Amino acid sequence: MAADGSSARLCRSWLAAALLGLHLFSMAVTLEVSVGKNNLVMALNGSEVQLPCIFTTCIGFKDLDFTWYYNSIDLIYHGNIKNKASEPTVLFADPRVRLIGTTTGKENNISISMGSVDFDDAGKYTCHVRNPKEMNAEHNATIILKVVQEMVPVDNTLTRIILGAVGGLVGLLILILVIKKIVLLILKKSQEKKKECLVSSSGIDNTENGLAGSKAEQKAPPKA
């Protein structure tokens, strides 16, 4: 029975160690794909549009595989990168799509460009990356493309009004603080003058009335 108990404890210890190792490894898997802070891209009908995508990994990559999909179904670009020192190899590309990024620079840029877009090209474009060096870890990010006939200028009237109101409020507060400081300074000087006047008046009264501390007390008493 004791031997069986020791074996059970040993198995549990090994299991706990294995789970801890898997947890630590999962923390080390750091593959991430990003298309930027704003995933909405606007393009004019008939123009060329750029779809950004970068990936990051702390442990590096080898034979990395990346793909671009339209609406999660249609493959429009497929590439492979041997290592950091080599540029991507094109495995498949739609005739209108070309790679404009590079992976030998500071960023691992796998952005693409698509020419002559029309309204049918509007939709979701997904950048997908798989890194065999991280036990085939995978990650993806999606861009939404909107195709318009013309770019509508953004009306910043409300923004200007808000900024003007805030600026006016700040200016008013500064003016109030300056006026307050001036008033306090005037009151301080007025109080100082009042104190000087009171001190002077007190000295004159003592001299004239012969009170303690006046010159009247300093005279010698008359002789008998």
C-alpha cells in the first residue's frame, strides 16, 4: 500500500511538472499578427489600395508560412519566408496582388497591394501567419476594405467649435487668476499702508497726551 501511495504521488508530481512545462512554453509562444490600430481601409473605385500586415515573434521564425484571404475563403496571396535574412518567396498570387512589405528590415512586414479595386472587392481581408519554429503556432488579423466612388471630406466644424470653446474657457480661467492675483496684491499693499498709518498715529498721540513712553515722562520734576 505504501509503495502504491508513493507511485501515485510520483505520478502526480510528474504530471504537475509536465503541465507547468506546457504552460511556460505556451507563454513563450509569442506569435502575433497586426494590421494596425484601425482595421478599416477606404479606397477609391479603380485605384490601388495597400493592405498592411506585420507579424512579431520573440523567438524568431523558420520556414514561416503566410497567406492572405478574401472573405475568409478566396486565397489571393501565399508566401513563405525561410528565415530573417531572406525575403519572402511567392507561392501564389492573384494577378492584381503584389507583396510590398519586407522581412529583412526592422519589422516583419508582409503587407500587400491590390490594383484596380472595384465595388466587388469590398469585404474582409485576412492576413494569416503560421510559424513552425513555435510548434506551428498560428495567428491572424483582418482588415475591412470599403470601396467608394469619391472620398468625402471630413467635416471638422464641430471639432473646431469644441476646441474654440475649450480654448476660450482656458483663457477665461487664466484671466480670472490674473485678476485675482492683482486684487490680492492691491489689498496687501493697502493693508501695509494702513498699518504704517496706525503706527505713526499711535506715536503722535503718546507724545501729545503725555502717556507712558512719551517725551512728557522724560522731563525732570520741578524743584520745590
